[in-house]
Amino acid sequence: MITPDFVVNFAAEGLKMALLIAGPMLGFGLVIGVAVSVFQAVTSIQELTLTFIPKILAVMLSILIFFPWMIEMMINYTAKIIINIPMYVQ
């Protein structure tokens, strides 16, 4: 039987999974963004492309590094949901 507690827990688990998967990319982007901002403040260079290109490269690098882990997390989460469908329907 689907109760409000079940719905809240299901949504919370989905949000937790989304944050776990996005975390490494956001972290890399944050670190590079702060480093570029400090570099721009020190050198007084205010080039707009200087802020975007390093962040894009950092996010791509983090995807390459963490891709196997991210796929494993998504597969396990999806498999758990599919396996538990009979329990959800009751």
C-alpha cells in the first residue's frame, strides 16, 4: 500500500541518488571556478571565456573519471526499483 511516508522516502532516495551522481561534477566545477576567480582577481583579467572553458573541461574530466562509478550507482538504483515493483503495487 502506498502511504505518504513511502512517497516521501521514495522521493528522498531519488534526490539523494541525483546528488550523489552530480556531486563529483559539481565539486570539480566549483574548485576550478574558485581557482579561476582568484586568478582573475589577482591578474585583473576579466575575460568571459576564461571562466567557462576551464569549468567545462573540469566537468568533462570528472565525468571521465567517475563515469564507471556513476553508471554502477544508476544501475543498482534502477535494479532495486524494478525488483521492488511488486512491493510498490500492493
